Amino acid sequence: MSKKEWKNPKVNLSSAIIGGAFTLILGLFVGLNWTNISPYIGFGRTSEKAKDWSALNEVYDALVANFDGDIDDKNIIEWAKQGIAAGVEDPWTVYMPADTASDFKDSLSGKVGAGIGVSIRRVDDYVRVMRTLPDNPAREAGVLAGDIIYKIDDEPVYNLDSDEIVSKLRGEAGTKVKLTVVRGEDEKSFDLIREEINNVSADVSYDGDTAYILTTRFDKDTGTLVEKFAKEFESKGIKKVILDLRDNGGGYTSAAVDLLSLWLDGEKAFEQKSKIASDNTVLYTSRGKAILKNMKTIVLVNGGTASASEITAGALKDYHKATLVGETTYGKGVVQSMLSLSGNSILKVTSAHWYTPDGQNIGDSGIEPDKKVERTYDDINSNKDPQLEAAKKL
């Protein structure tokens, strides 16, 4: 497979998000819409008949007979597994060997280790910095939103996927990494030292009678954290909540249901439809926990709002429980399962498509905000947030 050639990109923040998954690198975070971690054996459909793999054997035999070098059979098998997953031509279905699988599992619980403190996602064929985090190496060195990640330790990485770039940016705290970015027409290099990152999935701050809740992912504790915040709102005199789902690439769908249960009392959160299941699956919110059901709520969204974040935004919009402010969401309308395979590897596979309570699958279109407000790279780098300011005025 030939590698993509470098081309000079011209794009701004409002450009369409073309492909790949949003990746939050605080060390590591890849946004996924995982429903479970289940054993491979007995899951879903099984092969009706043995497949003829003779064509692969033919390639292997020809390689052995003609390759002028050493052949690592184990390495070839691992690449073949990745190729099988890639063969379904679904951008979300991926085979991950043990080391990558371990990183993915850790990311969902916030175990991001050490990194440089940037949030990235793929925009117009390249992985770009979406924001830098305060008090972290990237911001302190001068990395900016909009920068294209071009090289890591002088090795070109512009043609790699987000998760591959993640693994190269992660490392032991105190170790050095050289990051080269493209900014406009210029290359800029930064010598950085990785630091441990504190990465809670949700946090809250207050501005008068407004509570601002920032969520960075949907892990198993996200709903519990936000519920804890919500229980304090009455005593603090809170009259409005701003829920920030921008650049939140998702996580566990169960966490989205937990969060929605603070606004929706036993109502439908979303529906799953799949060719491998005999019946559609409707997921409902919990009863008796909707302490925010009458709270004025604004939800901030943008092109990095994906997966479980879109489930949350879509349900709150359908039930008229919130006003959405910002930009069109990513448009990831699939549910994924993470299947445990031999050797501690996993297969992340698209197992269903999900639909909002009103029956919309947003895979091709994303979710449109009720009030469209753009935030540019210049806004981000100058610490301006017109989307948040618009939310405060509602």
C-alpha cells in the first residue's frame, strides 16, 4: 500500500471533518463508542463455511522463496490480521495488537500516562492540533491550534492515523520527544519533555448562577462525577447549566445513558439497529435520577463532538431539554464493540448503528446546533471563546 504524499494543505477550523477519529492526547485518548468488552468466541455471527485462504498462502510462499532478508512469521500474521479488518472498508473497524489494545483500554479510564498535552483530530487528511492544555509542555513551548503534526523525532508521521501518532507522542515522564509541525507555509520544531497528565473525564466551574460542566470523554465514572456536581446546584443557587461536549470523542455508550439520566427520567436515550441482531435494542435512561430535568441547559458542540457525545446532544435536543450552540457535530452514527482476541489483542468492530429518540441516524450529517457560532484557530490561540460567550447570553 503506497503512502500518501505530502501536500500543502489550506484549511480553517470550520472545514468539514473528513475522516478518522478524534484523538485527545493528554498522552492518549481516542474517542470510541464502545458498548462492551466481550469474548470473541460466541459473539455475533460465525462463518458458515471454511474460507479458502490459498491466495494468502500463495503470497506467503512467493515471499519466502524470493525475499532477500529475514522473515518474521509472527509479524506477518499480525499485519495480516490488520489487513483482514481493513478489508471491510469501515473506518471504525480496526484490529489492534496487544500493546495498542492495552493503550486503548487505559485511555477509556483516563490512564493516559505521560504526554505533551494536546488535543488533536483529523481534519482534511491531516492530524491537527485542536487545542493545547494549560500547564503542559506543548503550550509552554508554543505549539498552536491548527498546527499539522508533521514529524515526531524527525520521522515523518503526516500519513499516519491518529492512534499511531498517539503511540509515538506517549512515553515515560521525563523523556524527550521532538515534535515538528507545519504552520501555514512554515515548519516549526519543538523539543519537548513528556509530563504526567491529570485527566479527569468531567469538571465543573461556576460563574454566578451558571454552572459550566466540561466533559473530555465518556468513561465509567463520567455520569457519577456529573451527578455529584448536580446535587450541589440547588445549594449554590444554580439556574443554568452549560454542558461542554466540544472535542469530546465519546467513550462508553453506558456513560452517555448515565449522563442523560440526569435530564431524562426513564425515557429513550437512543436505539441500536444491527444486521447481526434479531431485534433492535432500545436503551432507556434510569428513573428517579433526573435532578436536572427542569434546569435550563445549553450544550456546546463542534466538529469534534462525536459518538457518545452525539448520543447525549441528540437526545437532549430531541426532547427539547437543551439548546445546542456551536458547530455541526462529527457524525459518527455507529456503535462499536471491543472483542477480546488471543494474545491480548482486540478487534474494535462496528456492530450496530444508533438512532436518536426521534429516529435520526447522524452518520452522514452530524447534528446541527440550534445556534451556530464559529470558533476559529485564532480564537483558540488568543483564549477567546465566542461559543461559550453565546451560551452565557441565552
